[in-house]
Amino acid sequence: MKTFLFTLVLSLSLNFSYAQYNIFWGDKASSTITSSANDMDMTNVVASNITDASRVKVDAINEKIYWADKNMGKIYRSNFDGSESTVIISITGALSIFAIDQENEKIYYADDAGHRIMTADLDGKNSTPFASEVGNIKGFAFDQASQRVFWTDLTHGNITRISMDGTNREVIFENEEMIFFDLASDHINEQLYFTDRSNNAILRVDYNGKNLTEVIELSNLAGTICLDPASSKIFYKEGDQLNMANMDGTDVIMLAEGIMELSGLDVYNENAAQSMARKK
């Protein structure tokens, strides 16, 4: 069994100290989806025997966890403790990249074989094509205020946005020298964060693709990322480490190490989830 070395963070004067967090991640090496609370002192296996664990996403409003099994072409959903696990999406071919639009109760996923983006209800029903002729998508993000979807396209070296009704598709940022990877949205400051594997860095742009800024220069391979705008935190994979920092790149803290094949990452903030639920 793979052994993880978890680093306990004892003094968090950050917002992390009063927020109740659950961190979820996928690990290809152990074929599991795992969760842990704030201090990373104890971990729980949510799902096991996954042939190719990929992205992990949290539905904070309904307290559900979603994950993709790439080789099986499936997306699963369960409760936070792993109970009531069920397949909600199944396609022919690989399926690894997806995202949850909690406010509109939709799931978006990349059908790699069909070179298209699909959308469905959160239970997997009413699956329909959303966008065609797309490249190798590596991440999705949303702007609820303007009802837009964003994605990183590794094939074409760009970030694209489109209205949620499928209109007004446009490339907002392009750089063919970058190796685009994951993508996350800061709805408070209207910015997109993404990882670039050519330079091993986390960068951000505004929702219109302007004002490119390097947030964190990494010393190891850049991996998946997620944001918690409510507490101004970013969580990310760097090499075999799971790190946390302020969203401006300061105060980097290593939460865990020894997770070389961490493949998906998301965070549940209880305070933020309660606020979202009240708004609905």
C-alpha cells in the first residue's frame, strides 16, 4: 500500500482557521478518491478500485462528490462519505475532464473521441451536445454573472469562452508555447487561474483574457488546481506535493507530500456552501 506523508499545519491565522474544509483528491497510484479535513491529520477513502482516477469535483450545495474514471469513460457521484455511489455518465472512449455548475445544476464534460463538449443534468440525465470541434480540453470554469463557460484547449493553445446557451464562442487568450492544464474561476475578482506546464507556473487572466499575471512560479511539475474565493485560497499540485497559498501567491503551505499521481482536486468550504444554499 502506498504510504503518504501528511504535514499537519498547526498555526493557521488565515481564514483557513475558521472555515470548515474537506479536501478531496484523486490518486492514480492508489486507484482511490480520498478526503481529509482541515488539518490533513486523518484521511478517508471515498472510492477505491478506480482504473484511472481523474478529475474530482464537489457539489457543495447538495454535498455530493463527483469523479471521473478516464479509462472506463464514466463519471461517478456519491455522498461525501462515499455512500450511494452511482454512475451518472458513461460514454465510449476516454472521459476525464468535467466540471459542476452548481447554480444551474448542470455538469459539463469533454467527449474526447467526439471532439465535443457535452452537458447534462447533475444526475446525468438529458445529456446533449454543447460545443463541437474542440481540442484536448484540460479544464473548465464558469462565470455565473454573465452565464459563460470557459475551457483550456491544449491542442490549440488557448482559453475559450462561450455563453451557456451555446452562443458567442470566442478565444480570449492564446499562447501556443504554453502547455495549458487545469483551470479555475475566481468569481469574486472575475479572474481565471490556470496551470502552464511549459514553464511550471500558475497564472491568471481576467475574464476577458487580459492582464496575464504569474501567480506562483513552481519548482516542480504543475498539476491540478482549485480555488476557494471565499477565503482567498488556492490549492494545487506541485510535483508530489499538495499545497495551499493565498490567491495572490503568498504564504505557500505544504499540506501533504508523497502523492505523485494526484489527478484531481477540489475543496468543500462549509461556510461558503451554506451561503450558496441560502442564495438558492
